Amino acid sequence: MKKGSRQLQAEQTKQRIFETALKLFEKKGFDQVTVDEIVQKSNSSKGAFYNHFDSKYGIFLEKFTEIDTFYEEFIQTIPEEASLKEKILKLFQGQMQYLEHEMGKDLMRSVYTNGLIESENHYFTNTDRSVYKILNDFIKVAVERGELMPEVNNEQLSMMIARCMRGNLYDWIAFGKGFDLQEESKQFMDIFVEGILKKYTPKEK
Amino acid sequence: MKKGSRQLQAEQTKQRIFETALKLFEKKGFDQVTVDEIVQKSNSSKGAFYNHFDSKYGIFLEKFTEIDTFYEEFIQTIPEEASLKEKILKLFQGQMQYLEHEMGKDLMRSVYTNGLIESENHYFTNTDRSVYKILNDFIKVAVERGELMPEVNNEQLSMMIARCMRGNLYDWIAFGKGFDLQEESKQFMDIFVEGILKKYTPKEK
DNA sequence: TTATTATTTAGACTATAGTCTATGAAATAA
DNA sequence: TTATTTCATAGACTATAGTCTAAATAATAA
């Protein structure tokens, strides 16, 4: 054994809990699954569970970071020469499709509920996330190309765009059926990007 | 006694629970107050509590509807002849100040957490709310005045503006200190309204 | 090798939101 | 007035997330 058998066992336990939990979440929905059930079905214990994860949300947040992998791959499909607006709308569209179909509303609900809990470490708050980096880069390129004036506050703008994403996702979760995430977020973002352009397009010299 | 003493007593019990709860929320923060404590301090019981309120959130939602009174009064202070942009920005500003200072972050957290719970009846979802009516009216007037083209979908636009509010409030709650609600939401909304105007200002004839 | 320390796991226990049933009293019907 | 029904209330009970302690065993030091 490379790793001490202790660590190996711990890792296996964690993995077992993790996979069992995700399977159950998918089958019954996040709220319908109890920690006791996860623990029981994965042949582990409360002690093991809370040793490896902070909370029931925590277990899912671990999966949620997969989204960063998605982002990394997805931007490859966006042509470098596309306009800022095209890039942002494409990113939005890709993200919303991914979240709606790969993550699902129930899991997103838990992420957004968790985001509201008072604490220092939040996924949303973490500005190292891929989305922020990607948006930052979009804006930087747009400035270089003269699509946006150099005075724009890149960080702030990226944050606002991410906020648009959160706003649309929040409403999707809150409003239930009848809310078309793809359509709504497309139209919303179309307006927002137009606003950015109107405010920050360099003046004709 | 006008009312039967039965109803009167019930009303008094409800009021006692309500006031005790709000006082406790204010003093200790929503999450630090237990239903048992509310019940005990208000000399009532679990049965009485859940007879009058759906949940711990529910008790606060009742207070939260006061915000509609605020809206009604606040729009009186906005001059009729102001532009759409001015009106929306003023409304936003007034709302955010009210929520930040009168409601407070803790209570708003509970409202937003509650908004995510799966159910039919949500405060946000209820399109009868004053905000929606006010926004609808702003847009209607703007169309009449030729500020916006008549093709705009009033309901959809109002909903999107309300979504901007939610997005900013969500981030305010999620990001904790360092997030300046007033400033952030002003700048955000400035962009969004510019986007609306760019897309929906009637073309020069 | 033996002793010590650190860490994983088991599972009993706690805290708390919310449910359920019984009681008593008021409203209503006879 | 008496009987019946309805409804507010009390408080025991349930469900479940999360804590805490102890036991077991691996890693490390002597």
C-alpha cells in the first residue's frame, strides 16, 4: 500500500458516503434524504459523516465544485473573436443549461439556501472561482479591443454579471414551474449587457 | 364585547406571540430564537403558535408584508414627472434603505431562505404585491409618454426589475460585511435601466 | 518491540422545528 | 336550557441535523 491503510480507509469511507448521498439525492431529492439514511446505506456512521463533511449541504457543495470543470471546458467552445456580448450570452446559456439539466433544481436549491447561511466560507463569495476568472478575462479582452473603455472596474463588473446569474437562478428556484430559466436569463442578460455597453463603450474620438 | 370572546382571546394570543417573537428576533437574531422560547416568553404554547403561524419564518413574513405599506407611502415622494430611470432608481434606493435599516440583514436572510422553500404560496411569487404594481405603473406611464416603445412586455419587465432587487439583496446577505447594499444596487440598477432604455426606447421617426 | 499519540469511526445524545391528540370552553342547534 | 359542534390551547411526541465521547487501530517515537 502506498498510502497508509488508515488514510486509505478514510478515503474509501468518504467516497462511499459521497456516492451514496448523491445517489439518494438524485432519487429522492435533497430534502427527502436524511443523514441517518445516508449513513446507514453507506455502512458508515454519523461520526464518519461529520468527520468528512461539514453538513448535509457540505456534501453537495463538494459536487458543486465540479461546475468549475464545466466552465473550463465550456469556454473552449466560445470563439476568441466573438464580441463581449456574444461571449457573455453564450456563457450564460451554457451555464444555465448545465445547472438546469446536470444539477437540477433540488440541488441548486440547497446550494442557494446554503449560500445564505452566515459564515465566512462560501462558494459564491470565493472570487477564485472559474466564473469570475472567465468573466474577468472577457472584460479584459474587451477593453484591449476597445469594446469597453479602460476605466471600467473589471472586478466589479464581473461580480455584477455573476449577480445576474444568481438573480435568475434564485427566481427559477423560487417561482417553480412556469419559470423558463433559459429564456428568462437570456432576455435578462441581453438587457444587462446592453446597459454595460451603453455605459462603457468608449466615446467616438 | 363585539367579537365573541373566543375570537378575541385568539387574537390576543396571536398578537402576544407575534410581538414577543419580533422583540426576541431583534434582540438575539432570528436563528438564535427558538419557538419554545417564543412560546414560553409569550405565555402560550406550541399548539397556539402553530395554530396562528405556519412556521418560524411565517411569523416574520407577517411583519414583512408591512413593506407594502412602505412602498405605498414612498412612491408619494417620487415626482410624477420624473423620468423612468429616475423613478426606478429612487424606488430602488428607498427600498434598499428601508430593508437594510428597518428590516435588517438577519430578518432578510430568513425571508430569502424561506423564498427558496418549495411551495406554492410565496411572498415573492405573489404578483399582487405593491412593488409589482408600482413598477407596472412606472412602465405604463413611460410608454404613454413615449419613453418606451409600446411593444414592451410590462409584466416581464417589472419582474426583471424585481429580480434585480432580489439579486442585490441576495448578494448583500451572502457576501456579508464589505458589501455596500446602497452603492452596489445603485450601480447595478443604473446599468440595467440603461439596458432597458437602449433596447426599448422608441426609434426616432 | 513497546509506548504514546493521532485519527477514524460508532453511536448515544442534544437541540429544536414541527406534528398530533386530548381537553376545555365558547358558539350554535335542539 | 341542554346537547352538540367547533375551535383555541396545552403539551407530549416525532423527526432529524448536528455534537460529543469513547473505543479501536494506525502511525510514530522511544
